Amino acid sequence: MSRSPTSQGTVPFGDHATWYRVTGDLGCGKPAVVVLHGGPGGTYDYLSGLADLAGSGWPVVHYDQLGNGGSTRIDDADPGFWTPELFDAELCNLLNLLGIAGDYVLLGHSWGGLLAAKHASRRPPGLRGLVIANSPASYPLWLKELKVLRDLLPGGVNDTLLAHEAAGTTDTREYFDAMKVFYQRHVIRLDPWPREFTATFMDTLSNPTVYHTMNGPCEFHIIGTLKDWSVVELLPRLTAPTLVISGRYDEVTPEAIRPFLDLIPGARGACFENSSHSPHLEEPKLFLKVVTEFLTSLEQAAAPIFEGDRP
């Protein structure tokens, strides 16, 4: 079980509110680790175990991005309201109101990693480091890779998925059962799903406005407003030390993460051999060890932070 929060609450964001929780002491002298969850339209819950980083001295900030979880839910907004720029502005607002904009590290998972890269491309002076976990650098590139993975599913599964996608019946039980075959191979290879993952999944399922608008009905059928979005052109501008994390069985394939490693100056990679898209849940002790060593390297200008090949 992850550590209990030190504090939690909301900060205003325009006419809305962003919910957050802090684990550890923001005034301890170490940069705060700000965790950016996936989706868009997820919640912090499935990443709550990262609060254990506070046990090694780094304060951890989790928050629910606008539209989900404890933050303001907006079901009637025009689809154009939900943009990467909105969520970057929300992040900047949170950093400023928590008083940590001068000293922080971003840890972004999945969509959160793209959001972190977008934020980092502006070279904010207080950003000390960046962890991009299980994130594609480009949705168009990722869609090509997802097709490869879908074609390798057991016989008939992808045919079922394609038939429902063509018919617009992705809300049926048959589609859900076929979808879970992909999830169990490439999203989280644990059975049953951990409580934290289920909490985020159910919140998104019950409040799908942001996820459906920006992503689509599931992880691998991306038909929302992000389908043509990429951060590839921004990556050479990043100057913060960067760790790129992936899983051997990840839905985000080596080709989909390759631009991060090739284009971010000095980027380092760590591939988790027994994980898919959720190494923080599939190999939690190793995940915390790798991230802790990276955080330590930011202070000590340490040598390599993990053993093994780049993914």
C-alpha cells in the first residue's frame, strides 16, 4: 500500500478546480516529483504507488487532470475545449499555486509523458528532470505500431474488434471482451487487475468525456482529436535530463518511443523485461529503484542509472 498523503485539496484553475495530493514535505530541499497520469481522461489512482518515492526523500505531487477524478468535470464543453494546451496550462497553474515551479521533476505516464515533453520543450528554468514512461512520441506513428500488435492477436479477435469499430458498436460486451485480450497482453499483464488500476479504469468508464473526445473508445482505437498529434518536432528543444521507460510487451512499441531516445539530447532508456504498459504495477520494486536512481543522479551527476540495453 502506498503512503498516506501529507496534504490534499484543490487549486483554482480559471472557473474550475484541479484536485491534488502531496506526499512528503514540499519544503524539504529536494525537487517535487509531479506525476502526470495518462488518458487523457484518466485519474491519479493507478499511479498512486509512486507516493513511495517520498520514503527516499522526494516529495510527490499527484493530481487529477481537469475533467476527471476529483477535479472539475465538464460534460458539455465543445470538443475543441480539450487540448494539450489546456492541460499544459493546468499543469503550469498547479506548479505556481503549490509554490514548486522553481524546483520540480515531471514523471509522465502514457499521455502524461507527451504532456510532460510538451511542457519541457519551453525549457522552464525550474524543471530539474523528466521521466517519460510508456509514452508514444507521435500518435500517427503509434497507430501504425498498434496495427502490427492488433494483427498478432489470437485468431478472430481483431476481426471482432474491426467489425464493431466499423459498426460503431464499441460499447458492447463483445467488443469489451475482445478489447481485454489486447489489454492483458499489452496494457497490464496482471490478473486480476490491481485495485489502483481498476479505480482509474472505472472512473474513466463512468466519465468518458475527455477520453472519448481526445483518444477514443479504448487504448488502441484512437479516433479522437489526438490522432494526428505528435511531439516529435519539440524533442530537440528539451534540455532537462530525461529518462525514457518502456515495457518489453508494451502497447507503445520500441519504434513508437524511438524519437524520444534519438532526439532528446542525452536521453537514457530503461526497458522492463517483464512488463507491458504498466511497469509501475507489474514490476513495482524495480520501477521505484530505477526512478530513485535517476532522481539521485540529478543531484549527484551519477553514472549509468540501470543495467541493460536501451529499448
